[in-house]
Amino acid sequence: MSLNWEATYAIALALKGKYPEADLQDVSLQQIYQWTIALDEFEDDPALANDDILARIYQDWFEETLS
């Protein structure tokens, strides 16, 4: 399965699985960007990222940790 910037929830799940010990209070949008483009499944243009997309990934990841 390939990931792109539109798949914020899938990216959040992948990051949660890869970084289960991450304290989201200490995770920056820049860190989410770096971790996302480093995912093996990620196949989108890194230059297309913006703060809104990264914030949605963060929000999806945060909400997933609450459930």
C-alpha cells in the first residue's frame, strides 16, 4: 500500500505503529514531516507538504491514541 499526503489517517496509523513510544506533546510538525517521508510506503512528493496536512496527520494520530 502506498501512502500520499491525502491519506492523513493512514499516515497517522503508520507513524503510530513505527513510533509507539512517541510523546505527541513533544512531536513537532517538522518531525512528523521527516518521519512521514521516511516511511517505506510513502510515495508522494515531499514538496507538497504544508502545515495543514501535517496538522491533520498530528490530529489523526492524537485521536487514534485516545481510542
